[in-house]
Amino acid sequence: MSMRSKTQPVAGSFAWLAALLMFFPIFWMILASFKTEVGAIATPPQLIFTPTLENYRDILGRADYLSFALNSVIVSFGATALAILLAVPAAFGMAFYPTARTRGTLLWMLSTKMLPPVGVLVPIYLFCRDVGLLDTRTALVIMYTMMNLPIVVWMLFTFFKEMPKAIIEASRIDGANVWQTIVHVLLPLVLPGIASTALLNIILSWNEAFWSLNLTAHDAAPLTAFIASFSAPEGLFWAKLSAASTMAIAPILVFGWISQRQLVRGLTFGAVK
Amino acid sequence: MSTTAATGLPTPRAHRRRTTGGGVNTLPLVAPSVGLLLVFSLVPLAATLYFSVLRYNLLNPAVGGFAGWNNYKYLFRDPALFYSLFVSVALVVEVLIITVGLGMILASLFETNFPGRSIARILIVSPFFVMPTVSALIWKNLLMHPVNGFIAWVTRGLGLGVIDFFTDWPLSSVVIIVAWQWLPFAFLILLTALQSLDEETREAANIDGAGPIKVFFFIELPHMGRAASVVVLIETIFLLGIFAEIYVTTSGGPGIATTNLTFLIYERALLAFNVGGASAAGVIAIILANILATFLVRAIGKRLDT
């Protein structure tokens, strides 16, 4: 540890420079959200200005903004709850009672992530249209659940793997059945693991922008689609766009900062620790 | 598929002893997840294959029936297909080079000790959590806009003139945006790998007189090799599907300059309503992803086994 405890000013300066450069676009957007529309497009750019909350008031005053935000919340939390509900028993079974098929099953789940979404866009779009699921939150919840299920199973599997097996055996000897074991013994132990899995899943669903742009129009459109509507030429309101964007990313940014470690674990399927 | 030797999966020898699953029937536990995934991956896949040999256009219901290989024949005569394949691959390769290269340097910098390290780390990983449509619009409007953008102001100030990013360098502009989003991911994974590096190895190198540059190239870089191949695999899967960034910034243009395979299929299916043709292109997208994935899985598997 002797080397790590020594401060290295040169490397540190470069690291900070890189960090500031990487964060600059986000910082610049947040700054623009407090400018007037004229100020946001001013050249030279305004660095010192009287901040205004007008943009936030405007965006929040639009009836539809809240419905987009609500769609984002319902879809990402709904898909996460569903995926966790499906994945907990599966991961439990595979971690504690592995069979000859377990390894193959896990690898097959990983392989479904390699199917490009666009490869199945046409049938899924037509199916949703024919059964009336186009532009519904249900369609997005189902798609996001399926999209993230492999990641959720894998993450929970690695958490369950780390649990001491003796605890399970003890509770089984005491006469608890599989479900009682899961609910009363295992869940309290793995709750932190489930929470971080859920957090990562919410982030992925909140930011998803392929199915949300293709399967929704207005009623079920989440924030990703709402922000995309600003790309239209007639919608060049930079300050308002910045305010809407800032509100759309703020909660997820905080979630992301909390769950950095789990991100590595979840998205690499445990291959990097 | 031997990718998971290091992920705590039961090895074949381990479960020969426990083939019964310890006397517990786990089928009801595992079946819902596996069953649903099976349905949601195989049924649409089969449907795509089926549609790809049909004459099927939503705008013209009169035309129908079996098309045989015709959708594929038209597709392979279409220069747009090959160009979109080129765009898809170029996007993946360029973003991979930038993110893995810079990610390694950043990971090495963040392995050292300096004031405010955890705050700097939070700043650097932030772009990954910004939704794609937001990051595309920040770059398109606030930064890269040729008249009012921040970069135009900087280059004008430096006397370099103005770069009209999305007109003159459309593909590079998309690459910049996507690389900005994915650099944090590469950085985080490479940093995680680097943190498992034995401190004694580094110290020994220092005692032998190796400077920070030598330590990076001869000790840290080889140590990050496996993590780098994992980054390449995961990013490839996601980058082949890049859609929102193109949809919001260039809509595939100018012309078809930034139309990747994903965007081409979207255009054929949902803008031109050519279900047959779009499905044929979808089959090609699936084949492309699988070629790359098997290739990479094998490369990673070899590394894991040694």
C-alpha cells in the first residue's frame, strides 16, 4: 500500500482534467437550463448571467411533461419488479441446487442478449399493433422485463452463490420448505444484492431508447421519447430542452453514482470482479 | 462457450456429483424465467425468418404470398445494405478503439492516489447514466451546433474557423457522441480489473527502476487484457444496436452517410412499411451479431481458460 498512499500530482492533474472534460457537456446543459432562450444560444456563450427558473416552470406547467415522466417511472419500476420476481426463484434454484443443466441454462440466457433488438423489431411491432399493445405501457414493461431478465438472473446468481450454504441446509433441516427458505432466510440476507440489481435494472430501463421510440407515440411515451421530440427543427428551444433533460437525467444520475460497482458486475455477467 | 470459467459457474465435474440438484426439484423455480425468455426470443426470431421470405408490404395489402429468396436478392443488389453494414462496423470499431484506449489510460491514472479521487470518478462515469436521446441532443445543439454551439465558439476563438460537424463529418460526429457515452463503461471495468493487480508486482517494478510509463505498458496493460476483451464483447453487442443517437442527430443522413443496419431496418419497416425486406435485413443483422459474438466469445474463452 506504500505506493497508493503517496499522492501523485501529475497523474492526479491529468485525471482531474479528464474528469472535468467528460462532465463538461452535462455541466453545460445544466447551466443552459437556467438561462433564458436568448441567453442559451448567445455567442459568445454566457458564463455569468442571472439564473432563471422560467424553463423549469414552463416544462412542469406543460400538462404532458408529467405524463411522460410518469410513464418513465411506471415502466422502469414495473419492468424491474417483474424481472426481480421472475429471477429470484430462478437464481436461487440455480445457485443452491445446481443440476447438469444449470451451466448450459445460464449461458443460453447470456446468448439471448446477443440477439439484436432490430432483428426482431418487425414481428414485435406487428404483434403489438395487432393485439392493441402499440403505445401502451404494458408493451414497454414486457419488453424491458425480457430485455433485462438475463442480466438480473446472472447478478442474483452471483449474489446467491456467495451466501453460505449451511444456512439453507439448517433451515431445511428445521422443516422449512423451499419457499419458506427463500422468503424467511435468504431474502433478508440478499436484500442488498437485490436492491443493487434493481437499481441497475431501473437505470437500464429508464434510459432505453430503441423500443421506447419504436413502440410508443404519445400515450405511453417515456422521457426518452419526449426528449427526442426536441430534435424536430421547429422545437429548437435549447433552454427548455436543457431544463427537461436535466430533470430527466437527475434521478438516474444519482442512482448511477450509487450503483457503479454493481454496474460492472451486472453488465459483464460477473466476468470482471 | 467456455466464457464463464471465472464466474463461479459449476464446472461439469462439480455437478456430476450433484446431478440430482440435491433432491430438490428446481424446475418450478427456473421454468418461468427460462420459459418466458424462450418464447420471447424464439417466436420473434422465427417470425422474422418467416416474414423475410414473404411478399409483405403494409401499404399494399394486395401484394402478398411467398417471395422465396426475392427479398434477399433485392437486398443484396441494394448498395444501401452494404453501406449500412460498413457504417455499423465502422461505428463499432471506432468507438471501441477510442473507449478501450482512453479507458486504459484513465484507469491507470485513477489507480494512483490524488485529492478528490472519488469525486473525479463520479464526474467521469456520469455520461453513462445520461439517456441516449439527451446526450445526442446536448452534443448536437449545445456543443456541436455550427452557429451557436460551444465548440464553434472555441474554434472561432482559436482562429480555426467553424466545423459543421453533422454536415462535413457526420459519422465521426456520431462516433464522438457514442464514445463519450461508452468511455465511462470501459473505464469502470478496466479500473475494476486494475484494482485486482497485486501491489507487490508494482512495487517490485518500481524498485527495479521502472517509471510510470513502463509500469503502464509492461505491468498494467497486460493485466487489463482480459477485462478489455470483456469490454469489447459487451460494447459490440450494444454498439451494433445504436439507434437513438442517429435518430435524433442525423436521421441517417446526410444521404445515407450515417445509416447503420439498425437504422436501415427501422426505415424499411416503419417508414417504408416493407415488412418482407426489413425482415430480410433483420436476419442479416442477427447473423452479423452472431458472427461477431461467437468470434469474441471464443477469443475471451481462450483467455479465461489459461
